[in-house]
Amino acid sequence: MKKSIIIICLLFISIQIANAQLMDSPFPMFQHDMRHTGQSPYTSECGNKPTGFLEVGGELWSSPVLDSSGTVYIGSHNKKISAIDSKNRTQWTFSAKSPITTSPAISANGSIYFGTMEKHLYALSNKGEKMWTFKTKGEIHSSPAIGDDGSIYFGDFDGRVYALGSNRILKWNYKTDGPILSSSPAIGKAGVIYIGSRDTYLYAINPDGTLKWRFKTDGKIDSSPSVDKKENIYFGSYDGNIYSINKEGKLNWKFSTGQYVNSTPVIGKDKTIYCASKSGIVYALTKKGKEKWNFDSGDSITASLIIDKKGTIFFGTWKGFIFSLKSNGTLNWKFDMGSPVLSAPVIAADGKMFISCVDSRLYIF
């Protein structure tokens, strides 16, 4: 009898954890997955101009995300988060108390997590109903990530990294020595959390909230790190470098771009690292940090890139251009949106691409 009760309890716990994990969907969080690879499992079928747009309202700074049904979620400066279904119909909107600059993260049971400038992390149901909020010390511009155990990780402008359970309970917080702005946590093997701070350090934090190591650069870090399968970590800094660090916190290499790097490095299937700097140049680097090619967009880039299944690269610029590049760095096409693009695109299972723009519209390609 006792054995049966133990088995039932273990099954219940396993189901609870599974429901709290990251959703298996086309693009459930910022830069697609816990490692921030930026790799879409789908091929974009988009042409060189939008097929339509949705008027969301308010400036759109954050990247959209997609659930398993094809519903798009996007937060706005109008203090609202919107759910738009695969037929481009607004299913619901939820009003927070301040602008939303973070990308949501979606759990397997459809719960939606996002942060706001009024120092709260929100948890909503897939119907747009508030489940709970968690008060932080500082504004939240760091997009949340969901770990394998269902923990929700994010940073705030007070310099703290938080780990919450899906039930809102604080597991721990770790205080860095400077504000955390847009750097979103990446999660590597064994649940190690990687995040940048404006104190010039990249942090590796153990799942129990203790410091594993930190790595110093010569500039603020707003770039979100990405992690490859061998646990090498890639990120940019205001010192103008793209860095590769090994799992022990030692430098593999750094590559100078000449201007600050806010963009998240994207990891290709062939291990090529793609990243952009504010100079407007997109770089393709080997796993050893050697330049394969570069592409000059002629404009500033602070948003992150994504790549589709075929290796096509997509990104936006400050003057409002959307670019599509072949994997060899040559131009497929570009389109003038007319307003700054501060977010990364996402690709749906049917090949549609969505990208948000400061002009308050979510564009469909």
C-alpha cells in the first residue's frame, strides 16, 4: 500500500513538472529555446514584403512568441499583452500597470510569464486570466526563461537574478553588482543559468542560486547569452567584442566588432556563430572565432537575429529595414518598414514570419 502511494505521488510530481516546463511549440520564448540558439525548426516561406499586419497599439519593443496552436503573444508599451490566433484574430488582451518590454515565455500547460516596468512578473492562463504576480526590487526588461524543472528565471534592474516556482514561490535570488537590463537568462546543461549584468560581468549561477563563476569584460552586458551543445557560452558586450567562454568560465576567444554588441549570438546547425553589432554589420564566425563573412546593413542593429531550418538569416534594424540573408552572407531581400525594429522575428509552423515594429504593428511575412 505504501509503495502504491509513493508511486502515485511520484507520478503526480512528474506530471506537475512536465506541465510547468517550456512548451514544445514553434517559438515558445525569446530566441526560441532555453539555450537561446535562435534556431527555428521550420523554413520560412515568406516573400520580400508583408502579407499583412495587425494593429496592436503602443510601441512594440519585444519579440513575439508562438504557442503550439500557432497563437502569437506580444507585449506592448500600451501596457497590454495580446493573444492573436493563427487566423489573425485577437483572442484576448490583458492590461498590466506599465509598459511591457519583455518577450513572454510559455509553459507546457499554456501558462504565460512576462515582466513589466512596474516591477512585477505576471503569470497568466492561456485564456488571459491573471493567475499571480511577483513583486521585484527593480524594473523587469529581462525576458523570462523556463527551466526543465519548471523554474522561471529572469533578471531585474536592481541587479537581481530570480528563480521562481510555477506556484509563485521564490526559490532564490542572486544579487549582481549592477543593473540587469535586457539580458535574458540562458539555461545550459545541469540547469546552470547564464546572464549578463551592467557591472561588466557574465554570470554562471548554479540551480541552487550559488555562484559558479563570473567572467569580466570591459563593458556593460545587455546581450543575452547563448549556449551550444558543448556548453560554450556566446555573448556580446559594450566593449565591442563577441565572446566565447567555456563551461568553466575561461575565455575561448573574443572577436572585435568595433562597436557595442547588444544582439544575442545565434548558433547555426553547422556551429557557425552569427551576431550583429551596433555598427550594422552582421558577422558569421567559426566555432574558433574566425570570421567567415560579414554583411553591412548600413544601419544600426541592436535586435537579435534568427535563422530558419535552411539556414536563412532574418533581422531588423533601427531605421526599420527587415533583411533576409543567405547562409553565405549574400542578400536575399530587404524591406523598408518605415519605423525602428528592436525585436527578433519568429517563424510559425506554416512558414509565416512575424515581427514587431515600433510603429505599434505586428507584421506578417
